[in-house]
Amino acid sequence: MYIDLFYNIFCFVDFLFVAQASVLAPALTHFGIRNDNLGYFVLDNATNNDTTLTELTKSIDFDPLERRLRCMGHILNLIAEQYLFGQDTALFEKDFIAAGVQGRRQLWRQRGELRKLYNLVAYVVASRKRSDLFDALQVDKNIGGAEGRSLKLVLDGGIRWNSSFSMILRALHLRDALDAYAFRLKVLKDELDKETFDNDYLDDDE
């Protein structure tokens, strides 16, 4: 919760259940929050949040529909998830868990350029030898803000909302080094190296 410049009190609560309403109500009372100075609850789309606010009305007189705001960050995250993983993210997650290592690489490739980048980054960071080679290539290839620096690639962990963005941004900073590394894969004889170059290397059009 916070108080704005006009001394309006706002409450930000998330993932509440009915039992938690009994915990929240005394806290609001302790801070002197009543129906006449109550702000708004910013919550995600979980239906249990509706239940919590309904329970709170037994302690504080307010309209739970009027005082409930949707979390814009959560909405944008849902939109981004559908773009990255398809509309049925639960089905994709199920298929991903069931697939082996090779199967997961193929699943990512079906998701377009971003997932191919994921495969390439994952391939580099999975091996100390590959990571050392990539670091060595940065000495001559890094330009702009990355010039004179050795930076680590960022792998989309799927936990933080901006993890995909962080992976893309770092890859753009290290694009020349990634291109040089990919061409090294082209001439190597290892089967996984060749497969990664043939399927996960991003050309200029991508």
C-alpha cells in the first residue's frame, strides 16, 4: 500500500484467498484505512481475488467491483506469453515437460525467431568450452556499448516478466560476436554444432 501526494491511501494486494481477508482486515484497521479513505485494490485476474474483496466488505463498507483495478503488468504479461508460446500456454508447457532435450529444441524452433535465439544462447552457455570461445570472440567483435567488455549471454529463464527482453537486448549488444560464433559452428564437424547452425542461426532477415 502507499499514500499519494494528495494523501489518498492505495492498497496493492495480490493472490489473496478467503482466509487471508481475515488477516488483511486488521492490518487495514491498524493503519487507519476506512471506507472514507480507502483507495483501490490492484489485483490480477484470479477469481479468488474477487472472493477476498467480497469478504473484506464484511469489515469495511466498499463496493468490491468499483474498488478493484486490474493489474496492467499482469495483462501485458499474459499477452506476451500468448505471443511467445501460443494461446494455450498450459498445453505448450505440458508438451515441453514431456519432450526430451532434442524434442524441446524442436518445440522452441516452432515458436519463431525468438525461440531460435533461445536455442543458440542455451547452446553457448551450456558448455564452459563454448562460453570461453564466445568470450574470446568478443575481444575483436564487440562494438558500441559492449566494446572493450566481456559480457555474458542472458538466457530466458521464463520466470521474470522481462527475461525474454533481457535475452534479446544482450544478444543485440553481442550480435557480431554471435554471428562470428555461428560461423564457427558451420565448419565444425560435431553433429550438434551443425544442427544448431542449420536450425538456430538467425540471418539478416530474421
